[in-house]
Amino acid sequence: MGIVKIKKANIGDQVFTQLKDQIINGEWRPGDRIPSEAQLIQLFGVSRGTVRQAVQKLAGEGLIVTRHGEGSFVQGTGLNNYFQTVAPIFSISEDEMEKIFEFRQMFESGVAEVAATKATEAQIYRMEQNYERMQEEVPTLSKYVHTDLGFHMLVCECTQNPLAVQILRSYEELLGPSILHMTEVIGAGNGLKYHQLLLEAIRAHDPVQARTVMHRHLEDNIQRFRAMHTQGTEPRNVAGSRPLEMSDTEVNNRHDIF
């Protein structure tokens, strides 16, 4: 478990952040029971009140549920049910799903730009850990997709904007089944490359490159989604383009992307 002793400053926030990271990064999965209060006190080396405050905050964000006499259990990040019920048949129309993907492209491109400006070293480190886990989980696509969405959540958290995080969490449950189905069809390699490029851009604090990479990544997803549902064939790269190569013009004229 990736838990470390707590420094004296901002103790409550540090405990909450580490617990939340365990969920977002997939260390604790939906349905898992988190360590007991006594165990958390020992793991963190903090007071009972601090642990209780952090656990209550997790519950307040809907990440865990506490059952009397049983303990606290992970509810996930909006994905707690779909991995048990996922299927390529969606509960909303294809047109509605495409609109969600288009919104995601508009929203997350801006998120990536801000994230590259504001990301802390600690947040970048967590993204690096998440990316390494994605590489390891390629053989198990349900785990891979869960960690993939966790990566996007970590990028969003780098904006230091709680509203942005809530918006992303609100629609990720709708995206999960389609992303898993696309990954089953096309494999994970192309997505991994985009995530590597995005991580490099955020690590370099390059907002232009981060926005460009995210936009290309999500444009590729939109085109693959359309291919699956309008052509009935396996998705292709975006209109014959080279999605992982970006010209100087594209990088220097980011506002032409939209």
C-alpha cells in the first residue's frame, strides 16, 4: 500500500489526499473494505480525530460508504457498478453518447492546458505511478480502463479546481462502457502513447502541448466511436491522419484546434 507517514503541516488534508489517491489510482477498488480506523491511525501515525475527519470527507464526496458494524467500503469514482454490468449496448442513444464525447473533448483539452500550468511535483509523481500501472494492466482491459479514467481524473485534479473534478466525475460513468468496448476492439497501445505524450507535456509544464495532445487523443476517440456505430467496422485512425505526430503549426496555433 502506498501510504507514508504524515508531515506536521496540513495533516488532515494529507491524510484525505492519500486515501483518495488509493481509490482514484485503483489501489482500492469498488467494493473493497478500506483499513479500519485503528489501522489507519497506525499507518499514518496521526490522531483518531484526524483519521475520522478524512474518512468523513471521503464519504461526503461519495467515494466510500460506511456500514455500521462492518466498516467503510469503496464506492469508486463513479465507476463502481459498470465493470460488473458493462456491455457494448448503451442505455443512452448513440447521438447522445457522441455529444458527451464532444463535450469531453472541449472540456478536457482546457483542463490539460491548465493542468500543465498548475501541476505540482507530487501530482506529477502520482500521474507517473498511474501511467506505469496502466502499462502493467493492459492484459486485463477492465482494470486498464479503470486506471485510464483515473489518469484523466489526476490530470483534472492538477487544475486545483474542485468544480472541474466534479464535472469530470459526473460524466465518467457514462463513458466507461464505451471506452472499454473501444479498447477491446482496438487495443490499448495507441491510448498509452497519448497518455505518455500528455504526461511529458505536463511534466514539462507546457500548456500548449498538453492541450494539443489531449485534443488529438479525444478526437481520435470520437472518430473511433463513430466508426464502431455508423460503419459497423473496426475503428481507424482519425481520417487517415497521424494522431501521434504534431506539426509546429498545430502546436503554435492551439486556438485553431476547436
